Amino acid sequence: MNHPALAAVAEDIARCMRCGNCQAVCPLYSVTLRESMVARGKVHLGEALLRGDVEASRVLADRFDACLTCLACAANCPCGVRVDRIVLAARAVMADSGLLPLPKRAACAVMPNRPLLHAGARLLSRVQGLVFRRRELGMSPRFPVGLGMRRVVPSLPRAGFRELSSEVTPASPPAPGRPGPSQGGAAPSPAPARAPSPAPARAPAPAPAHAEGRIVALFTGCLADYVYPDVALGAVRVLSANGETVVAPRGQHCCGYPIIAAGKLDLAREMARSHVRLFSGLDVAAVITLCGTCGEAFIHHYPELLAQDRELGPAAAALASRAHDISRYLHSVSSLNPALLGPLDLAVTYHQPCHLGRGLGVEREPVDLLRAVPGITFIALRHPDRCCGGSGAFAFGHYDLADKVRRQKLADAAETRADVIVTGCGSCRMHLEEGLSHTGSAQRVLHTVEVLASSVSAGR
């Protein structure tokens, strides 16, 4: 089949030697023991599709849909095969063949349309009590509304981030007598851990330039805008306290990754162009993202989608070089002033989102930042980088599979006896919170920057 998306991954397909290393790390294989879930099987199907040995079909679409794109196979492949790229390319073939399911077609119609998405979120926040019944953590459907009756979803706040914040938030000077970002300050010593951790406590690494006086742009993403606005508000609070002016441009919309994952690459390309134009037009030192998947969109997918665009291709590459996940930015780029951090009496563990850790290489930075908070007790998970099973929309189409993978993660978290599971992805958070609601656990889930924002507030 002569499809440009498949042609782009032909070399990846050819490199696969069917060794089976991917089987050992595939979260879906671990809970099903089915070879059809393993990456090498999907590579073989991609090869058959590329050669024209098989045609696009509903059965084939379902096979490629049953993938978390967690990157575990790619990270452990001795040949460097990017199975995730092959899966996404195959999904593009399925989408172009008219095989996109109705829910995904609806999402592709709504998510790029910022006014429609905003209006829908605000309307749902006002009528959600009619459709859902409240639980201690989230809400469950009162009757089938396209969701299984077992589902637990977060309640939507009455106002999103845009309604609660200004487009520009100026730098907030530290309290009198407290050293500012350019004055340094000794790093606070974290409290002894309840259980041994594999790495010593470290403060955020010093950066070559201090943050004071910088202007940065904040990309909130859909979940931090509509579902978890405290994440975006916390990011503004921390960045502002660190001496940085924060610009959250109103023209931003969904990052486009859900559209990429659905296979609608032409639509994703238009969304990428929109953001490249918007953020390239800002005179800012950096663009900050709050989710590993959004960060991957800016850093990896936009340059790939626009590689053949003579006008915006170079701009997409330049934007990618200025885009940073907030944990990496506060740790290694602007250097969060440790003197800003007040004490928190909290035991935390950390779940590493797949697209943040394996996708962007942001692994130790969130942990270092958490350890720098005085009073925090950090207890490491046995498998911090194991996928939680959420993977954006995956749980909507494969709920039982997603739940089985999630149970492994929550069992790991329960062993730590931490008060809070910290993560850097809104999708992971939503999936983990649902699981905690089912188990009745007292643990809660917070974004890394929410913990830092609470510490900054405690230090003022």
C-alpha cells in the first residue's frame, strides 16, 4: 500500500528482527498473555499492510487500536525500532480508509474547535449533576451516557483556568528578606524517607541563567484547562514566584496528540500549524507544557508533521527547541529557587508517565524537585515507569484491559503507603483516580507542580 505514513516508517519495519524483547515489557501482554498484543506482531501486520498483502479492515483497525503507545517496546528494542511510529502510521491508514469509530470521529470534530470544546465543557460543568452522581472521588453515570456504569470520571469545575486567570501574570517578588532567584539560597534538606529510596536527595540542579526577568509562555492543555485548573494555576504561581512573567495565550487549543493517535494526520497538521504560528509570534524565552503528551506534541510531533512545510517547518523546529515540560524547566533550565519552598508534612511517591519519561527523557527531574521540598517523605515505587494503562482515550475503548494494567500500578503504590501519588500527566491522574475510587483507597493523586505550588504557598 502506497500510503505516505507507512512509507515514512518502512525503515523501522525493516529493522525488526522479531526477537521478542518487546514481549517481556509489554503491559498488555503481561495481563493477557496474548501474542497479538505484542509489538512484533503489530510490526508484522504493518509490514503486510505496507506490501499490500492485507487490506485495511475493521479487524486490522482493532489490532492497531489495542496498543497503549507507552514506548516500553521502543525503549527496550535492541534494533531501535520505533513501534509507536508504526502503530500511529497504521492508524492513519485505517482512518483514511474510513474505519475510525464514531466516538473518535466525534472527538476529531470537537477537539480542534476551541469555542465548541469550551462551550461543551462549561455546559457539562453546569448539568453534570443531572447525568452523574457524586462519589467521594469523582462521579459515576446515573444511566448509560456512552460510558460504562462502572466508570468514575472527575467532576468538572464551574470555571476553567481561562476564567480563573489572566492572560499575562507578572513576576511576583519574593517576600521581604527572602532571597530572589538571582540571589541563590541554600537548598532545604528533605526529611528522612519512610522507606529506602534508590537515589540520594538532591535539590534542583543549578542552571546557566537565572529565571528572574524572563517571560515564558504556558501551554495548559485540555485537562489542566477544563478538568484540573489547579495544575495550571499552580504552574503560574510557581513560575511567577520564581521571578518569571507568565503568558498563557488565549488562542491555544488542544495539542493535537489525540488527533494524531486517532490517525487524522491532516487535521493534526493544521492544529500544529496553528500552534506554531501562535507561539512563534510570542517574544518568550521558553514554552512550558504541563503534560508529557502535550510536550511530545510540541517537541517531536510538530516538527515531524511540518517537516515538508517550507514556511512553518523551520519555525516548528525552533519552537521545539524552546519547549520544556515544567519539571525539566524548573529543574534544569530556570532553576527553581529552593528558598521559595516551605515545609509540607506529606509522604509522596511518583508515577512516571510514559510520554514524559520514555518520550521526553524527563525521569529524575520531578523526583529531585519533590525531594527538595522540606518535610516531604519520598517513597519510590518498585516500578515507577510501568504504564498505568490510561493512555488517553485507550480506557474508553478497552476498559477491562486498562483496568488490569492499572491494578498493577495501584498495587505498587499501595505498598508505599504514601499519602499522595504524584504524576506529571492529567490522563494518568484521571485513570489512577478512578482506580483509587474503586478500591476505596485514601491515597490521592496530584500533579508535581501542585505539590510545588503548595510548598511555595507554605513558604510565604
